[in-house]
Amino acid sequence: MRKSVDGAATAVMVVLCLIWGAQQVAMKAVAGDMAPIMQVAVRSGVAAALVWLIGKCIMREMWLPRVWCRSGLVVAVLFASEFLFIAQGLRWTSASHMAVFLYTAPLFAAIGLHLRLPEERLSAIQWSGMSLAFAGIAVTFLMPRDGTALQITNSNSLLGDLLGLCAGATWGFTTVAVRTSRLSEAPATQTLFYQLAGAFLFLLPLSLVAGQSSMTFSTGAVASLVFQTLIVSVASYLIWFWMLRRYFAARLGVLAFMSPLFGVLMGYLWLGEQTSFGFLLGASLTIVGLLVVNLSKAVGQTGDDRSCPPLENRKGKIQS
């Protein structure tokens, strides 16, 4: 039986959100030594091999047969697309902007699941939260950006933000693909392996074709790759899936919204990024709207979580 989120779970979620919030900052910090798209390709390839070893050799899990050619390929392409948008977007916008737009994923997941699964229908309160979140997105794009510290034009900044929004959308659609396919019954390592392997196989050749394959293995670049590979892509996701088996999924999802806040904070402290009032206002509206959607879902699902054993398909609610 799943448990309520206690002090230990909250402490673990704070650490996980710090890690996830730092992900884009770590990529942006060493972009001069290694293009973000190459960073994603390298880290994904190494992480995929480690996840395979953990799942097949250490945990000895029974992976579902014959799902890679359809469901596995779909989530692989979506995951690769998500990080392609992140990598390209970071060339033009700040890591703090990317952290906020990436976490619009639950909006797109909620809409997709609303259309595909009867049990995921949105209530009136959730629709009001969705409206508030989309209004926040509109504010971030439409309000003036005077006063930002980014040494780029407004048009390039808008393009980077738009790519961040596309990354959030593909992450949300990945959730829908997992929840509505046989992967909802697969071990977490199998789904994670397909995603990481897909990112490696699609993004490595793309980085070569795009001329973004140069690598300088500076101390910072190596440290960033180790962090992204071992801490983000392997440890944090496996811990997250472990948490989903033991605690109420919807309530963990609410705590996960600390990630964009930490992303903005670390972008400011680590990279010296500053944001305009319009972005802060829009980001605040978006996060509040997302909290309305997920808090109402957490209240509504508490009874279901108490009466049912953990379901593997719940793990698709937040990925990356």
C-alpha cells in the first residue's frame, strides 16, 4: 500500500528537485566546451548502458517482449525530441527560462490524457488551473523583456523560449504515450532505457550533421557530464520511480514543482542570469495554475491510492 508523503519523502523530493532544476544550468554552463546536443547524446548513451546493466544484470527484471518496435520507438523519438528542443533552446535563451518552460509538461499531459483516458477527465477546477497556466505562458511571451541580462536579441530569446515550450509539450506527450501503451506495465528501467537509447541514437548523428560535435574535455565539462549522466539520468530517475511505488503519485507530483523554482534560483546564482518582470509574472501564474491542477488531482486520487496497490502505469506522470 502506498503511504502519505512524510518528512523523509519530502526531504528526498527537495534533493531531486534541486538536481532536476540544476540540469539545464549544468548544460548551459559548459556549452562553450561542448554543444548541448552533444552533451545529451553522450550522457544518454552512457546512462542507457548503465540502466540496462542495472535492470538486466543487477535487478534481474523481466522486461516485456516485443514492445520496442512500437511503444518503445515512440517514447524514444519523443524523448529525443524533448532534449533536442532543450539543447537548441539553450543556445538562445537562459537556463532559468528553459527550466520554467520545460515544466509546462503536465499541462500537455493532462490534455492528452483527458482525451485518451476516461478516468483522467479534467474537472472544472482543473480547467481553471489550466487556463491560468496558459495565461501565464502568454504573459511570458507578450510582455516586454527590457532589463534582461541576456546578450541576445528579443527575437532569439523568444525562439529559445518557444523551443523550451516545445520540450515541455514533447515531455507531456511522452507521458501520454507511456500511460496508453504496454509500457505502462513495464519495469521502470525498461522505459527509461528506451528513452535514453533513443536520445543517443537520434541525437549523436544529428549533432555530427549539424556541426555541433566539437568537444573540449575541460574540468567543468567532465564534471557536468558526470553529473548529468550518473546523478540526473540514472540515480535521480530510478529514485523517482522507487518513490512512486511507495507514496501517493499525485502528491509527489505537486512537490516536483519545486524544480523550476530551483532552476531559476540556480540560473541566477551560478550563471548570473536575470529575468524581466514579465517573465517572473508569467512564470508565477503558470506554476500556480499547474499547482491548482495537480493539487485537485492529489485530493481526488487519495482515496484511489489508498484502496489500490501501486500501479506501474502511474510512473508515467512525470518523466525526463
